Amino acid sequence: MRDKKNMRGKNENNDKKDQKDTRVEEVRPGIYAYIQEDGGWFLDNAGFIVGENDAIVIDSLSNAVKTNNFINEIKKITDNPLSFLINTHHHTDHIWTNYLFSSKTICSERCREETLKEKDVGLDIYKKIFQGLDTTGAKILPQDITFDKELRIHQEISDGTREIRLRYIGPAHTVDDAFVYLPEEKVVFCGDLLFSEPCTPFALMGSIYGSIVALDYLANLNADFYIPGHGPVAGKESLYRARDYFVYIRDEAYERFKDGIDPYTAAKSIDLGEYSSWNEKERVIGNVVRAYSEFKGEPIGAELPDLFNVLARMMDYRKEIG
Ligand SMILES: [Zn+2]
């Protein structure tokens, strides 16, 4: 491995806003998380896994400035070619700049389907809803390789082979989330199956039920490091915190659903209590809308016809609550 790790560290060129609050964390030898503070909207984490002859990247970022900065950080650590880029799910902040990597791209079968839909949707609707969103150089490149339930990559390392498992276990944060599990090193790149505290979890495009199942599943892997899609690198307790949030919101929403209260009124009336200090509190609206879909007996992960309207109302609520 052409290792240049002595050059790594917190980004020193802080002159550009997009590069200011990023850092590389080596959680195990050769296994790196790329963290974007503060994990808010479109500030997703990524990662890379350096082998003897290659490096495998997990997720691209929401615009070309951010992704070029990420690629520069990888190059400070290794000259190895980037063999594969894994997309954990189809959300724009994780796929919008895939094309900046020369690697073959991999994702779950459902993720590619959703990515193709996203290509039709385009960028403008997001720029309208998320005011100030920088989409410089963003464009959608559908993935090259897909898998149904699991795919294993066997990466050569200096003293043997590293096993990297990509696994899809059903709708959760979206309908197509995969996570990346390194059983030997006990590391999981969770994608957005995990928003670690203080980032509020979000399941509007997936399933509340499925999110709880997925968080239990990840906890049962007994990993030492869980790299979330948003928020700081976490341990198991962070999975339980996110799970508790979903259970609390689901139960509060159900009381209101039974009383015939509409989901928006219901969401706004929920006392977030211990979760009120978390970021992106407005996500309670999206989570309650998804919970209502499940209470009505709609299929897990059912497509919501008014999805962008829900997102817009959620961002209005963000302004309302400051
Ligand atoms: Zn996401």
C-alpha cells in the first residue's frame, strides 16, 4: 500500500466554506470516515477503505466542490486507484457527484431504480425547497453494478484479504438503503440508516417500522464503530438513541392518528422532549407523515404522491420553529 497517512488530518485549507468543517477519521488501519459537520441537510458523511492495490470509496457528496475536497483528502493518504464507489442509497447528497470518481459504481438494485427516477426529477425542485442549496457540478450518473441482498468484495491487504459486505435488508431510511459491513474489523458504514445524535433521524422516503428493524439489525452486528450517514462516528448506544426516537414519534403519532388528527397538526403538537435539542427538528413532520402511511396499512416504503409537498411543508416548519 502506498500509504501517505502521515499527511492526513484535519483539512488545513479552510478558505472555502465548503471545506471548513470536514475531517478524516481513521477508525481502523486503512478504514476512514470522512465527516462533514454538522451533519445537517446535504452534509453527509462518506468513507474510504484502503487496500494493498486499491481504495474503495463509500458515497459521493452533494456538489463538485465538496467532492473534489474529499478526493484531495483521499489522495493525501493513498495514491492507490479508486476501484469502486459504493452508493449507500439514492439520496442526492450521496450520489450527485458520482461522475467525479473514475471508479465503477455499486449499489443495491432498488437504489439504481430510484437513482434513475431521481435523474428524471432533476435538481431544480431541490433548489426550490432547500433554499441556498449549492448544486455546483452536480449531475446524476446511474450506477454500473447492482446487487439484490448481498455483495462481497474481497480486497487485498498487506497481510491477507479484507472482506467487505454490502447488504440490503429492505426499506428503512429510504426503500433502497445498503450498509457496508467489515466483519473482521467490526466497522459498519451505515449510510443514512443511522443519523447519530445530535442529528435527527429521517424516514419520510422509507419506513418507520423498517428503520427500527434496521437499527436493531445493525446493533446485533456488535460492531465497534458505526459510521453514520450524518453525525459523528458512533457506538451501539447511538443506534439505540435513534431507535428510541423512532419508537417515541411512532407512538405519539399513533395517539393522534386514532383521534383523526391530520399528520401536520399531529407532528407539530408532539413534545420532542429529550430530542428537542437535536438538529433538524422539522423532520418530525416527514416522520409522522410516513408513520401515518403505515398506520393506514399502506405497504412498507409505499411511494407518497405528495412527497415534495411534504418536504416543502417541513422546510416551512423549520423556518417557523427557528
Ligand atoms: Zn439519505
